[in-house]
Amino acid sequence: MTNIILLDNLFMHKPNLFLSTGIFPPAIGGPSLVVERLANELTKREYKCSVLTFGEKDSSERNYQVERVLFSNKAARSIKLYRKTFKLAKEADIIYAFDTYTNGFTAALAAKKLKKPLILRFTGDSAWEYAFNFGKTKDDILAFQKKPQRFVVKLKIKRRNFILKTANKIVTDCEFLKKVLKEIGIDEKKIKVINNAVEQVEENNSAPKEKSILTMARLVPWKGIDTLIELMPAIKKRVPKAKLVIAGDGPERKSLEKLAKETGADSIVFAGKVVDPVKKQKLFQNADIFALNTFYEGMSNSILEAMASGKAIITTNQGGNPELINGKNGILVDYNNAEQIESAIIELLSNSELSKKLSENARETSKKYTWDALLEKNIEVIKKILG
């Protein structure tokens, strides 16, 4: 009898999971960390994993397969991604795509042709982002879903809908994005909310030398960086040592740098894109407050990081922000409301007692967003699809 059990175990099929992601170590970023930790955890639990991503090979040894598509011209890259996706998908029991619009598209094509189940991670609407960036809509992301669009945006919506409707399960990071998916027409039963996770940061009680306001975001129109820049002369009149640090890069950088010069404020610093965790943490450590004036957000990793770093936070009541910030652990304002934003910044830079109370509550709230919870909920989704 013992020999029969051993033979059964020997020939037992290990569930094979194919993870497709735009970024993966050594590249740094939220999805990169999620995929790496999930692949490690699944492998420990006797799953067979393969990962497909972009970039050069690294020297790290892993107990699962990692294939990469080298950066080249867009057409060649797309063909290579398509071929490798189909190759790995053929061997998989489940496909899990972590980038909706690039890896997600080829994953959806493979899932449909090979009749394989697809899990898709959805963290934003590329169709809305394109329309807003190029002035084709002024609507917020929810209102955008209800209105007819012109040709190019229609094509993007059609591609997006194909990807979303092909997926057997869609994982998103907040209740707001679940609402967006329902507005698009996705059945609620297909949607699973799994919040982002954040590393806890050792408490640092040393006070910054300057009254520093940190904002960290892609430099795109809906992040409202221009309003923060325009407010600096007025803020400096009330708080002479005030300084604005802008961390991030994007298409708006040149115009924002020009605007910063035009204001005459001599304390606006562009830190560029910061991906190194040590450098990023130093920026948080040197800041008095964190401000994010955004028209749209899912579950913001930047806000989570600011919370875990014990920063007093000012952000908008848009998107998923109110799921993190509630008045007791930060201040919510209307998007681009200069009067509200200015008042909140001056109050926090001037009132150390209030700032300390909000930062302590923010740090405490951040402790709910653990990696253990994120991994377990993802594995639960995988198990349900495997049956």
C-alpha cells in the first residue's frame, strides 16, 4: 500500500502557472515585486511556475523558469512577446497576466485560442488615460465609460474590452476600480479585490531640516503637479522655509520645469524618477508632508509608502484615495482646489501636533496592507480556478 501511495505522489501533476508581466527583477516596481513574491510562494507550495517579462537576463538563480523579451523596436518586440506567450501558455494550467494592455493582450489571445483559464490584474484604464492625455475627454474615469468616443479611442476601448471579457477572473486593487470594471460592463462575479501591500519602515524621529512637501507621481496631466507648483509662492509667504520636491518623470516634465521657473519660487526641486528603494525612502524621510493632487487613482502605492513612512498626507477624494485616507490619518481635498490644498499644506507645516497625529495614524493604518494577505488572496483565486 505504501509503495502505491509513493507512486501516486511521484506521478501527481503539479499545477503549472504561467505569469506574464511587464516588469520583473532586476527592474523595480510594484508589479515586479508582486510577481517575484508570488512565484516564490507558489514554488514553495509545489506549483510549477514560469515567468515571461521584458529586459535583459539577470544573474539571479531561481527555482522557476524566467524567460525574457529583449527591448527592441516595437514590432519585433510584439512578435517575440506573442511567440513566447503561446509557447509558455501551451504548457500552463492557468495564465496570470499582470499588465492588462501589453502582456494582457497576448495572454488573452493565447487563452482564447488554447482554451486556457486567464487571470488578469487590472489597475487602470489605458483608454481613459490616452483620451485624457491627448485632450479627447475632460471626464473622470467613471463618466468616460458612459459616453461615446471617437475612432482611435474606440479602437482602444474595443481592445480593452476583449482582454477584460476573455479573462475568467479579474484581480484589482481597490473597490473604486471594481466600480470602474462594473461600469465597463464586467460581471461583478468575475472581479476580486486584492489590496496592494507595503513594507513597514523603521520609525525615524529626526525632524527634516526644511519644511519639505514631497509629491511622487508620473508627470502626466491628471496628477495636478502644476497646481502644487503654482501654489509655492503663496505657501512660502506663510512658511518661508517651504520646499517642494517632485519625484517622478513623464511627458509633462519640461512644461512643469518651465512653469516652476516662471513662478519665481527658488525651492522647487525635480528629483526625477526614483526606483531605488533606499533613495525613495530617503525622500520620504526628508519630507514633512506628502501631497498627491490627483484626478484619478486606484490604490496608490505612493500613498501607501508615505503612510508606512509615517508622513502626514494630503490627497484628493478621487478614485481609491478615500479607501486609504479618511480624515483621521490624512487630509482629503477636492482635485485642483487651490484654496483647499494651500490651506491644508500651510496647516500641516505650521501645526506640528496635528501633523504628528495624522502621521502616527497613517503608519498604523498601513499595517493592514501586508504581503502575507496579498499572497494568500492571490493563491486562493488560483486554487478556485484550478477547482
